[in-house]
Amino acid sequence: MDWPNWYLVPDGKDGKEKIKELALKNLSQTAGTECAVCEESDLFRCFSQLLDSEKDFVLELGSCHGVATKEFIKALKPQNSDNSPRVYGVDISLECVEHCKSDPFLSSNAVFEKLDVLIQWKELEEKTKTYVSRSNVKEPSLVVALDIGGNRELETLVATIPFVLRTFQPRLLLIKSQALYKAGQEFGLDIQGWERLKESSIRAIRDRRRSPTGQELDKPSGTKKKWNPRSAPPRANPETGVLICRFHNYDAKRGCMRYLDVNGYGSKCEYDHEYCHLCIRKGHRAYECNSEDREESLVDLLLQSTSAN
């Protein structure tokens, strides 16, 4: 896989001028993937100016409430009488997905689904292929718009971006991320800079997964995988979108202290206690889960890539 060209788009007026410059450059005519990173939401929406109205299909990872999605839709020219959607938006939040589905303009021009990219990456690949084929665009080109934040934003992106580049080989990768923008300024985002960023992210992940005694908790013990409840990544009940309780899943001795009172009765915890945090199935907790029952997450694959080197 050839490493793409990267553009850091600054804030404010300079950023809007940079996007106009990239649009005039006509990135649709360049070979390989071109990547653009910005910090602000309004600039992310301006990335719609880079779309090829005739050929592009947009995969939006982190569609949230569909504000940027609307700009992507407006930039794409309908190709046929049935106006087949040319935007596929996914988000980990069921509330966000339901919001988008309830909007008449969004629901008639895009497909939205609740999906955790870090875990359900195989499903994402298959569904994207399906929706691209249904768009009825002749020789479509794929554009990936990526806006997944959170308090571990950078490590999540470092795990996700190589998967996106390798799997989808998009024409454009458009990213909104303050953390990645700042990392690009510090490290650069060429192949050498990316390797330094990757090493830094892996150290951060492993540090979070250590116990107070320094033991790494991300390594399997037998067939069981263990995490510190506070450092395990957020994952949701696939039916309701409610986040799965990590203390219930990983603290084998005490469990979730909010879930049961001192007499073992009652429920005060707002998180889900039905699903395993590892395999996203009912009937057991993560500390009981056989690691073979679940798909590796993109973060797991990132850690393995270093172990293999």
C-alpha cells in the first residue's frame, strides 16, 4: 500500500482558502489516496467542495447528527430516477442514528446504521460494498469522511486509518480531529512521521492497560483477556445503544458496585449488564469470555502489528 499525501487544513479563513485551493487542484484526477485533516466542524463540512458530484460515494464514519452529512449529500448529483443514496453514515450512538433517520432529507438521501467501527470492521467492509453497488453510479470512487472523537481520539484514529486505507483504498480521506492535526504538526504525517505517531499511540494504549503494579492487562491469561475497567474502550449494547458496564465485565471480585446494593438487590447503574464487553454477546461477562469467541478490534490489530515487527 502506497502511503498517501496529507494536507493539514488550518483554522478559519486560511483553512477555507486551503480547501478552495485543493478543489481547484482537482484531486479527483490524482492517483492514489489524498488525505486532508482539519480541526473545526465548519471546515469539515467545507470538505464537501472536494467531492466529485458525478462519481463519488461517501462513507461517513461518525455521522453524529448528520450536519456534515447534509453538505456531502448536496454536493453529490443524483444519478438516476430513484435517487439511490450515495452516502452511508455510521455512528456508535443509537440516538444519533435515530436522529438522522427521523430527518426527511437525510433519510431519503443516505443510509444510516449503528455500528462500532473498531469492533465491527468486517461488517463495515461488507455493508459498504453493498451500498456502493446499490448506488448505480458507473465506476464509483469512494470518499471516506472520518470524525470519531472521544477522550482517546488519537489512538482510535491511528488504529482506524490504516484499516480504511488498506481496505477501501479511497480517493479521498477527509478527517476532522484536533488531536491528529496537532500530531501532524509535531510528527508530520509522511510514512516516517506516521511510524513515530504509531509508536507513541501504542505506548499510550499499553500504559492505560497496565495495573497499578505495572502488569499489562491487555495480554491474554490462558484464553481469557483482561482489562482494567477504567481503561477498557467504550462499547454499546447493539440493541439499545446503551454503553456496556465495564466494572460489571472486568472486576471479577467486586463487579459493579452500583448495580447491586450491599444485600445483593436492586439496580442503580445506568449502563448495560446483559452483554459481554468483549464479544458483544449475552450470557456471560468479559472476564469469563473465551477470546476466540470475538473478533479482534482494530486496536488489538494495531498492538499485534508491533509485536510482529
